[in-house]
Amino acid sequence: MLALAASGDFLTVLTHAITNPLDEDIEILSMQGIESVYRELLEVKRWSHNGPVARTRITTLVSEGLLSAVLEKTLFYNQEEGPNNNTSTADLLLTLSLRAHTEDARVRLEISRAIHILSGGWTGQIHDLLIDWLQEAIRRFTWLWPTLRRANVIPVLMARVESTCHLLQDKSSDLALAT
């Protein structure tokens, strides 16, 4: 199944099913299918004998456009139907993208595109998805900073840092009052 999951034809079919659904049910099933197929790649440890093979499969997955297609649909669902939609497929693919070979220009392009797609979402759930992923991505991919600036994401990151600082400050003052 993992060999099929990395094939260009399979990725093309999945991407097409998500971007051009014949029926909403098929689109939802495609998203669930992506989760079931690619969840296994998260379980492969770097030190296992399948680590390099899994990383190559993840690189193919990210570079073929499935990540962007899923993120666009997730953003669409959250804008159209409200903020209670499931973002687990998008979260899975973003998490996998952290393991891709970023020396590949197509992977860098797709990750940059993902930032631009997610920065267009104004729901709290989409911003949380973007910020949570960026907290890890920034440490791994220093080349992301120009993209973050162009996508106007840095103010959102700063707001998250500021709210975290206020939360920590409030907790420390509560501790001081308790003593």
C-alpha cells in the first residue's frame, strides 16, 4: 500500500478527486482515504530500515500537489460550513511535510504555497493549524522567513507569542498571590 501511496498516478488520482469531486460524498471519502493511507508514514521511525524510503515517499507526496489541494479544500470547508470542520487530513499532510527532502525545489514551492493558502483562512481553526505547524517548520526550514513575510504571517506569529507571554505572566502572578 505504501508503494502505491507514493506512485505519481495514485497521487494524481487523489488530487483530482479532491479538486474536482463528482459528488460531495466522494470528496469526503477521498479525504478520509488520504488519512488512512498516509497515517502509516507517520509511524515509520527515522532509525528503522524504512526511514529513508518513507522520507522519499513523503517527498513525492508533498511535491505532487496533494498537500495544496487538501489545504485549499480544508480552507473552503471552514469558510463555507463554519469552524467546526475536521482539519485532521490537512494536519496529517502538514506534519508529513516536515519530513520531506526540502532540497527538492518542488517541495519548497509546495510548502511555500501551503503557507499562502493557510494564511488566507480567517477562522481560528485554520490559523491554529497554520501556527501550530509553523512552530515546528520554522525551526527546520529557515528558508521559510521570506515566504512568511510575503504571506503576512509574521504578525499572526507575534500575536501568538504575545498571548502566550500574557498567559504565562498571568499564571506567575497567580502563583505569587498563592504564596
